[in-house]
Amino acid sequence: MDFEAISDSVGHFGRYQKYVFGLGCIGLFIPAMSVICMTFVSNPVKYRCVVPNCDNNSTHYKENFTEWAIPEGDQCHVWTLKNNITDQCQPEVFSNSTSSCSQWVYDTSLFSATTVTQFDLTCEKAWLRPLGGSVYTTGMLVGAIVIGDLADRFGRKKALLVSVLLLGTAGVISAVSPVYYMFLSMQFFTGAGSNGLLLVTYVLTLELIGDKWRTFCGTFIHTSSALGMAMTGVLAVFIRDWRWLQVALTAPAFLLLSYTWLMPESIRWLVAEGRYNEAKKIIERVARVNNVEVPRHLMDVHNVEFCPVDGTITVTGSTIQLVNETKQHAKIKKTVIDLLRTPVMRIRSFNIFFCWGVCALVYFGLSFNTSSLGGNVFVDYISTMLVEIPSYIFIYLLLDKLGRKGTLLIAYFLCGVACFLCGFMPEGNYWLVVVPTLLGKFGITAAFAILFIYSAEIFPTEYRSVGVGTCTMCSRLGGILAPFIASLVSDYHIIY
């Protein structure tokens, strides 16, 4: 069975491939909605202490008595009452000493409820708020490894089914969690399912598309992820309660259960596993829909053991890793230690690992920080997500003209300069902050997309799977740190 000749016969991007590409875009759109959802689910709303004698069930965050009852800029202390007076709310009844509080009043003008208001993630427990994003990213790391391995062992569609059930079930359960630690544990599984679904859908889609269109489709399919993340902001405009928003972002994953019937199994994976009859049926279906015929001799499986399977994408390694190796090479299993044995490979590996970690740190850091830009949080968030789309056009147009390294350097330089300038802009000047932020997000998104391709090409064939897989792990480490880095903005404002 000469698969590449078959691919030429049925067409590289015919009607059936377009149908699968459309399904793939939807399959990336839905899980992408939950990736940066902590921006709204755990939005850092303002809060203050409950003031004895003054607060009651009808008071709000902004009250006149806070001017004399609470130290200026202090969210965790109140002025102590004199002589335990319990029936007056006047300036003279408060002393010059402070005491900590155990109850808070929240500013619900923007969100009626978030995890901060639900679980009192304030003062000493404020560090737990960004932990949700880190746990989610940790789940993405584990999901890439476990679900990726399931996809390589048992098939793309079975791994897709597991991912859908994980994302939908854990996402809905997290919305009804009675305690924060249960919410965190469910976020771990939500992240695992989300990333597993992103990876498997991406791979399953590209493995059916011919070589001539794979770069185009592999680049622009990411626009559906950007649109999915932007949709999170659109839904947040209308759903201001974190529980219902969490359900709205994750429950649609159950719609992808229909892919069990709508999406074909990867032909390349079936051939690699020796399941030729199943592969033949799918090839015949593709040919029928594309209105072409496949020469019978190309479907011959008698001498298949001498034919390498080109273009099989290893899910465990990467979303874009194209394996083109003979079975003799496939038997040699490389490890991370092998990447570090020679000086050249060692330098190359550490360099690319660092690039991935930095990319993820900056990408997720800018994404999580949209609520601190000073404008409309919804517009800022949606703009930050949509700016990814022109970045994909940018790399598609320049990648082959300037080369991988040249385009990557331009993207890094643009992001670095923009983010550096943003840190020195005067507070209160909205556009001087937003424009560099959008340019930074444009640059880091382009750099991230380039790294997927560059990493798959820079490692030799026998090292590619472990090399790109380790790159992905390094990126998740950066993503785990990003929510805590973004949360430092609150400390900066306090110090400022």
C-alpha cells in the first residue's frame, strides 16, 4: 500500500479533506474556550473588610464609612472600635489601632460571583487564586503525555473520546464544587482533557491532509483556537457568575462525542498498525466523496512491510511532529539523555527548551494579565485573543522567505521590545499600555507557532519524538509559572 501515491490520487485537499478540516476547526474551537477562562472565573475582584457596627445586609463595597473605618488601601484590616462600642457607626468610635478581619465585602459591579468571592480567596489566601491557572496548566502537561500516548497506542478517535469525557465531566463538576480544593482538582482534569482534545484533533485532522496543503492547514487551523479563546470573553459579557460561565465553556465538549461517527480514524495510524482493511475502507470513502478513483495496484498490501509510512504524526511528541522513518528507525527508542550526549545536541536542546519555556511564560502571562490593562476587561481580553489571527498570517507569509530562525528572531524582538516599553508607560494612559501589549501578544504568538515547526525540523529523525515532547513539557513549566507572574501586578500597585 503506497500511501503517498494514494494521497496524490485522492487529492491533497479535496472535498472530504475540507470536511475533516472543518470538523477539526470546531474540535479546536471548543476546548480552547476553557484555556484562559481563569481571567473571568477567578477574576481578582476588589474587596474590603466587613466593618463592625456599619455593615449590614444592605451595604455595598463602596460606602462613605470606609473613609474612616478602614485604613487607606488596606483590604485586610479595619480600625479597632473603642471600648467595644457595638451600636454606633461614627468616626469617633474607631481607634488608631488595626485588627484583621475574617469577613469581606466584594465589589460585584462587574461580576456577581467569582471563585474569589465564593471561596474567600483574600489576604493570606490570595495566593490560591492564581493557583487555579497553574493547576489547569499542570493538567495540560499530564494530558499531553497520557492522552498522547493513548492516541499512539489505541487510536486517535479513542483518545479523542477520553479527552471529551474528561473536559466535559470535570468542567461541569468544577462548576458545582463546594470547596476550593475540589475545584482545583477538577481544573487539573479539565486541563488534561482540554489539551488532549486540542492535540488529538489537530493531529487527526492533519494526517488526512496531503503534504501540499499541510503547512497551510497546520498554520491556519490555529485561528479556530484563537476564536475559541475570544469566545470566552463574549460569553463572559453575558454570564457574570463563574459557575454558569464554567458550565457554558466546558459542557459544549459533549457535542464532540458525535465525532465518534463523524470523524474518520487516521489512515496513517491504521496503516502503521497494520489495520489495512479499515484503512482501505476510509480511502475508498475519501475517493468517493472527492469523486476520484484510486488505482487498484496502489491498494495492494502484499508488500506493505517494505513501504515506510510517511507523515505519521506522533501525538505524544508534538502537534506538528512529522515522522518520516523506516521501521528499522522506529525500533530505536531515544530518551532525553540521548539529547544531551554530544555537545552540539546539548547546546541545541537547551537552547530550544529555553525558547519554549519563555514562549509559554510570556504567552500565558500576557493572556492572564488582560484584566489589569485598565480598560474594559472584556474588550481587552477579546482583542488580546483576536490579535493572534494576523500573527498566523504573518508567519505563513514570511516563514519560507526569511527562514525559521529569521522569522523567529523578528517575532521575539517585537515581543521583547513591546513588553519592555509597556513596563515604563505612565499609569492611567490606556492606549500607551494596550498597544504594546497587543504587539507583544502578536509577537509571542508568532514565535510559539514558529517553534512548533522549527523544533520538529531541528532534531534528527530518531530524536524528534523525544525532543519535541520535551519541548512541550518545558513550555508547560512556563505556563505553570505564568498565573503567579501575572498576579504580581496587584502587589506592584500596592507598592506603587
